[in-house]
Amino acid sequence: MRTIVIGGGIAGPAIALALQQIGHDVTVYEAYEVPVEDVGAHFSLAVNGLRALEKLGCLRDVQAVGFPIDRMRFHTAGGHLLGDVPRLRREADSMRSISLQRGRLVAVLRRAALDAGAQIVTGERLVGATESADSVVAEFASGRRDTAELLVGADGVWSTVRGLIDSSAPRAEYAGLYGVAGISTMTGVEPGVWNLTYARNGAFVYTGIDERTQWWTAQIGDPVKPDLRGVDEAQWLRRVTELFPEAMPRAIVGAATSIVASGYLNVCDPVQKWHSGRMVLVGDAAHPVGVGHGASMCIEDALELAAALSSAPTVPAALRAYDATRRPRIDKLLKHGHDARESKRPGAVKRQINAAKMRVLLPFFERAQGYLYDYEPPSLSAVGGSQSATR
């Protein structure tokens, strides 16, 4: 089967790799030609995402470009510890979540997809698609056209494919938060720990990568969407220092060596229609969950879509099966993402409420979120084997 994938970020190459494993001929189209290693900030992969990567055959390569993170700790603005829990895993799990640069993950996935036989074409932006009973034709801004039996929209929160599947589909909107990420060099921060401070102007997250290196992100609350264009490193450091005067954020920002990325946090109302007859959404195009789980959900989607296509008699039937399998898990996580974003909005009353809630809820953290890490990804049949998937 020939498949077109729109989007070359995390979801696109993961989909290509999974579909190549079940015998599809896959071409990935990416709008941008920027080297992938230069794109994006640092983020986390939960153990469920890592186990999905293991099924795709590239777990070790991803772990090699990341850093294991054992714990996560939550703090008040005054520096008081609210709670200490395992980072994106169950307490008894021997696997550790990792933090890594987004571009490193994309590079590993693209290389694996290419090695598996997929094609990746950059500099091509999708503008339209036309479906028939047995095919879909993709149209690009350059005038290029391509035909396949399936088109996968892995084109992120601002998805074009989402609107082609359903013209009334919701569009992403500014979430009232924007962020800036940096790297600092200082001693005295425990490595292997992800920390979040509920500060007066948002949330400040910092992770000890090693004995001297901290990756940090300031998530800043602002109901009016600011213009982030043309803000240089010196301006960012002044702004973050002013907005986060609390002791630990101030110390880490004061030791900054670089700003690596900035951008808006976006939200999207639930997408009711994930597929048509021959087009389907994956990753943030279907469900921008955020809260440290976006990348993991993309990789899970890749395996689940490939499993459905392996076992269903037709493409439309496979897309229906994929939707039915994924939606309950995603719906649960979307609520968790909404609650987490709301907790990061600024305000003295909000901080007090957050502190009280965290003291009550953190002892029950594993009971509340353990379902995320219990996910068992399907195993895909090798090309030439029986066309089925198992768990």
C-alpha cells in the first residue's frame, strides 16, 4: 500500500517507520527545510513512549541522545517542597523517563524511517487533497501532486489535514501562556530530577541534566498574546529575571548560557472527526495533549494506526478501528492536560489553591496517573509475515 504522510516532526517519521514495517511504501512531506537538529527546545519522553519506541526498533538510539530523569518535584514560590514522585513512570518501574532536545528525537526517527525505506521530502507544503473510493490525491503549494491509498495528517496543532477532513474542525488558539527555554551552568542542583516551581507569573521548570547543566523553561501567563518576534537573548534574560524573582528561578536564569527556543502554548477544542475514508489524523493534529505526553502519544499513535491497518480488511475499516482504540485513552489525557495548564496561570490565589491541591493529590499520584504508564504497545508483523498485530 502506498501512503503519504504530511509532517516531518515527531509523529510523521514515527508513522513512516511503523508503516514501512508492515509493508507500506511511504513518502513523508515536510513544509520546512530547516535542519531538524536546530528545531525546538527540550522535552520529556515518558516510559510508555519509550516502550513504543522499543517496538519501532530505535529505543537505544533515542536513549543515547537523552538523559534519564528519575524524580519530579513540585515547589511553592517560596521554595517549599510540595511533593516528590517518580518522573513519568510508576515507582516500581525499572525504566526511567528521559529528557532530550526535540531535534535529536526527530533526527533519530527520520534516520530510522529512511533506513527502513521511506522517503522524506522537505520544502513541500500541503494545500489540498481530493479523495475517491480507492485513493487520495495530495496537492502542494509548489504545484506538485501525489497519489496514494492513504494520507496521514501528522502536521501538528496547526494541521491543514484536520481542516480537509472536516471544514468545521476546531483551530488551535493561544492558551494564555507562552514560554522560553534555556540552558544554564551552575552547581548545586541535583541531576536526574525535574522540578516545577509555581511562581507568581507562571510556572518555572528546571531539570538537572548533570552536575553542572540545567535545562529550564519559563511558562509565562499573559492573557494578551505577546509579539515574540525579534526578542534577543539579552532581552529574554531580562524579561524572565523580572517575571521570576523567586530564589531558584532567579539563580538558574542568572547562570544562563543560552536561550534555545521560545513560543506560544496553544490549545485546541476536542477534534470530533479524526478521519475520513482515506485520510486520518495522528499526534497533535488529532489531540494536542501537552503536559509532557505529546511526543509519547505521537509514537503510540504510529503503532496503533499500523496495527489497525495490518488487521482490518479495508482502509476505512482500519481508520475506524484506530479511532475506537485511541480515543478513550486520549480523552482521559486531554482532561489531565487542561487541568495542568490551568494550574500554571499566575495569581496569588491561584498559587495558594495549587499548593493546597498538590499537597492533597501528590500522595495519590500513582493511582491517578499510573494508567498512562501501563500502556502495552502492539507488536507489528514484519514485512512478509502474517499481516496482524499482537500485544
